[in-house]
Amino acid sequence: MKIVETIQEVRTEVKQWRQQGLSVGFVPTMGYLHEGHRSLIDRAVAENDRVVVSVFVNPMQFGPAEDLAAYPRDLEHDAAICKKAGASLIFHPQPEEMYHSDFSSYVDMDTLTGGLCGKTRPTHFRGVCTVVAKLFHIVAPDRAYFGQKDAQQLAVIRHMVSDLNFNLEVVGCPIIREEDGLAKSSRNTYLSEAERKAAVILSQSLRAGEALLDAGEQRADVVCRAITDKINSEPLAKIDYVEAVDWNTLEPVETIDGPVLVAIAVYIGKTRLIDNFIRP
Ligand code: AMP
């Protein structure tokens, strides 16, 4: 497995694979890899001849008051995980490689990005779309793998791929959790011991919502209220949003009967965590 820092090196590698008729899978990440990322890489390795993993903490998707400088990084650990999983190449560019000093072109989306995380992170999806579009041009994969953990991001990327005719398949992968139910996330490392215990409230509240649906409840406000009440029972938790939206349009729904995404964002202390479930 190689680790490269330049766009040219990625293109040279991929070109050689293409000349041999090999298929290419791609897993974009911000590094500090855990079993959630690993599940994406495993799937990519199973479905493609070669797999590229990008490790890039993309400055453009962080707001001015967000955790760009503090975001955890450990390339050696990431490389060990990628190698073990059978990835062929890590692309680890410096910010200057991705954004020249005169960089001024962006990918913006009018729909899907205004609600949910877009409300508190108004420039986030522009940063995500722009970097992912660039990475798609650089790697030119057959398939790209994204986690349902970031459900809005998955929907946005699918939409961008359709709108801009990227010639690749977007593969959505299930959420990988800790034993107590907390969704794995690089940001979990920010949590103190007490906060880590409190963070289980996210998945527990979603289970409470799912139990209501299983019992036949369909009213979105009733389900969201139950989730909200459960989260509010944890003193260290502060809700950013609890919403039920159409899984295709991300517009709020009143009745949970079609494909619906129930998504939450919750501050545990200063750390903002997200989780969700999808009702098909
Ligand atoms: P990140 O490094 O946080 O940008 O995540 C890179 C990719 O890994 C994204 O597609 C995420 O949705 C995915 N991912 C992160 N955490 C998980 C998880 N717990 N389960 C499944 N996929 C995940």
C-alpha cells in the first residue's frame, strides 16, 4: 500500500490500474479512522480490484467557530488500518495541494442543504460538495462509499452525482456503533468520561422513537417529542435538532409512512454529535 500526497501521483497510479482493466473503489475520509471507516473500506475492497482512501481534514467544510485545528489526526494509525483492510493507496494531500492560493470555484446545492445540519452549519455542505467533487475528479472511481452516519451528506452527495453526471455509483453503508449503541465517530475522542457515558442518550432516544413506530405510531411530531423528551432527561445533553424528514427531499414530514429519515444532532458538553435511523 502506498501513501501519496500529490494529485499527480494518484492519477499515475489509477491510470496504471485502468490500463490493466481493474476497477477502483474510493473511500473519502477525514482520517483518525475507526471501525465505521473500516466497514466502508472493507466493503470497497470486497467490491473493487483496487481501493483508494483519502485522508484529508478539509478546511472548507469547517465553520469559523468549529474544530478544524483540534480535529484529531494520526496518519500512522490510519495507514495501519487501511493496509490491514487491503486498501491499495492512501491520498493524504496538504491543504495547499487541494486549494491553490487563487482557488475560487465551488459546488453549491440549492436543495437538501438548508435544513438539519445545514441550519447550524450554513457553509458546511458547500465545503463537502466542493472537496468531494474535486476528489471524484482526481480519483475517478467506479464506486464511492459513504456512511449513513452522515445521512444528510449521503443524500447530498447522491444528488450532486446525479446533477453533475459523475460517472460513478454512490454506495451507502450502515452505521457502525460502540457496544452501548453510540455511533462511532472521530469526535467521540473529545468526550470526557462522564460525557462519554451521557452520549449513549443519542442512540437510546432513537431506539425509543423506533419503538413507537414499531407499535404503530405514525405521527412525526409524537415520535420527535418522545425522542426530545428522552434526550432532555440527560443533563449533559443539549439538543440542536430532532427532525423527521422525507429521505429523498429532506423536507419535514407530518406522517412517517414512506422512506423517512429521523435525524438528531445533540451537544454533549461542547461536542456536537449526530445520529439517525431511516424507515424504508
Ligand atoms: P469522516 O472521516 O467523519 O468524514 O467520515 C468519512 C466517512 O466515514 C463518511 O462517509 C462517514 O459517514 C463514514 N462514517 C463515519 N462514522 C461512521 C460510522 N460510525 N458508521 C459508518 N460510517 C461512518
